[in-house]
Amino acid sequence: MPPSTVIQEPATRATRSPSWAAFLALGFRPLYFMGAAWALVSIAMWIYFPQYLDGPLAGVYWHAHEMLWGFIITIAIGFLLTASATWTGFNPLHGRALGGLCLLWVVARAGFLLGGSAGFWLATAAEVLFFIVAAGSLARVVLKGHSRRNYGLPLLLLALGSADLLYLLAAREGNYLLLMQRFDLGLIGMAIVALLIARRVIPFFSMRMVSGLKIPMLTRSGHVQMVFSVLALGLGVALQVFATPAGTMASHPLQSALAWLMAASLALAGVISLGQLWYWKPRAVLHKPMLWILYLGYAFIALGLLAAAVQISGLFDPALLRGMLARSATHVHLIGMAGFCVLIIGMITRTALGHLGRPLALDGSMMASYWLMILAVVLRLAALWPSAATSALLDLAAAAWVLCMGLYLWRFVPMLIRPRPDKQPVPVVQPKNTPQPARAQ
């Protein structure tokens, strides 16, 4: 990040009243709010009111799409639009431009929910524009700030948007097998983003919060991890070439080899992630919930990548363990819910407090939201095992999820819509010869 990045005092005294200027000052403010609120609403609808999900993007199609692209990736974009301001010294989106991005997101959510052909295509157009604007804004600041290590992030956002469009087209055709293959592309793409971000921030946050803790950055293993992750994504795209119109794989001498290479790449990325976690000294952070929640989410992403490798390779007979290891739902929920969502509740707490100028300490409601998320994960994973209790487990998992997100919103929305108490705005760039005050979070 440029050494000339400083925090500049506002010219006038900031008000503590809610304001649009404060709410649209940085990407995390509206996108964390909207993502968390939609996570609450969408799960409540999926479990308790599924009869209303009858549009072109209906039922499980809608649920899978809205959890990955409507919630998880929305939160990731909110983080990147905020972190890039710190990395580069330039705020990628704020004010009306950020409000316009949020409007695209709202149009997409409403269009997919309300149904109808016109609503579906309007929502699809808004969703594609959302990714283009977010990726373009991120590219502008990383190039302007010469943040070379982040040059690939805008391309990853475009890849996630492309996977989204492919998924929506498959859903429109009603092609479930092809749709799930494309969903996996989006899931792996998001895993690349999550691993990249977490590998940077988890050691940094840990060393900041635990006195005397030294953690190696493991840059080389991180590069290898990214190579295998991107290779798995590329192989997944290559496998799409051999998909028949019915969504199954056509007979081709390369098909089996590509699937095995993809599975091996995912397995290696997962093993490297577990190794990194060990070097991050997890026992040293057990007394810091704001840290161990991040470690836990990272561990589940690694385990989910291993489960995905098993499922893609077909290594286990589906009859084993009642098909648990061979079912796509297993790795989807290990990566998507136990991995991404556990990471998210930790990140949207830690980064929101930091960027809002609040003490990095959990109160009772924040800690309760952590445990509710973990409870929701445990119950949902338990429901993957077919039994008479499956329906009750799903209901309980949904209740824990709704309470978790409700607590987060109750605690953080009043802060997200108000200026920082220290009256600090977003980072700006000063000339290089400007005296450097101490930086704020």
C-alpha cells in the first residue's frame, strides 16, 4: 500500500445522527447490511415459505443461487471494496455511485424472487452489471494505487459474475445437472477468493490481537495453493466442454483424466490449507473468539475442498455412508456454510468494528451470533444424514441462522448508518512529502 495514505480530518464536525453520507461512505456499510438482511430473509423463505418460490428461478435453484451469489459473494464484494481503499489509498465506490451499485443488487434480488420471464431477464441484466461495476471499480483503484499483488482480484470478480450468468442460463433451461456443475464453478471461484483473503488477514489479525504471537506468512505455500485452486477452476471449465445438452458428460478419452486432475487439484489445495492452519498456531488464539471463528471457517473450507475432491473423483461408492461422501450437497455445505458463512460472521464483525472506529471487543450479542452460526452449521450438516429427524434438524438450523443474522443486524445497523465516533472519514492520498500521522484502522 502507498506510504502516502493517511486519514484526513473532516473540515466540519461530524454528526452522530444517521445519514446517507455515512451509510454510503464505504462499500462494507450497505453491502454488509443488505447481505446479512437477505441471508435472514432468504433462508426463512426457503425453509418456512417455499411455496412462494415458483418463478423461473424456483425452489432449490433459487436457494442455491441466492446463498452463493446473493449473500456470500455480496459480502465478499463489500469487503473488497472496503479493503482496497486501505490497500491503495483510493476509495473505489462511495456516495451515489455506491448507491447505484446497491440498487442493481436490489433489482436482481426482487426480479429473481417475484418471478416471470421479464423479471428474470431484468434481474439477470442487473446482476451482470453489478459484477461489472464492482470489478471495474476495484480494477481502477488497484491499478491507480499500483497494488500489484491485487491485480488478479478484479478478474476473479468477473469470473464469479460469469459463473453466475452461466448458472442462471442453465436454470432457465431447467437443466439441473448442468446447473450444479456451474454452481460448483462459482463455489470454487469463491473458495479462491476466500482462501486468498483469509491467508492474508488471519495471520495479520492474530498477530495484532495476541501479544507476542509470530506467524509466518507462508507466501510460497500460498502461491502453490492458488495455482492448484485456479487449476481446479480451469479444469472445471474444461469439463463443461464435454457436457452434453442433457448435462451429463459425453464419452471422451479426456473426461476421466480431467475429472481426476480437478479432484487432485482440489485435494492438494485443501491439504495445503490445513497445513497453513497448523503453522498459524491455532492453540494461541483459543482465548480470542474473534480469531478462532476465522480459523474454524478456514478449516472447514479445507475440509470441503477435500470432500469435493472425493465427490468429483467418484472415489467412493455412493452406497458407502449412505452416499454422504459421494453427494454434492456434502461439499457444498462444508465449503459454503461451514466454511464461508462461519468466516463471514467473524469477518463482518471484526472488519466492521475496525472500519467503524469501534473497540475490537465482542459484546454478548456478538458472541451469541457466533455460537448461533456454529449451531446452525452443526444442525445443517447433521441433516445431510438421511433420517426421520432431517426435517426437524432443517427447521432448527434455519431458526439458529435467522437468530444469528437478526442479532448481527440489531447490533450493527445502528453503527453502519452513522459516522464513525472519531469522525474519521475514508482514506485519501496525500502528496508523498506530506508529514505522516499515525494511521487509523
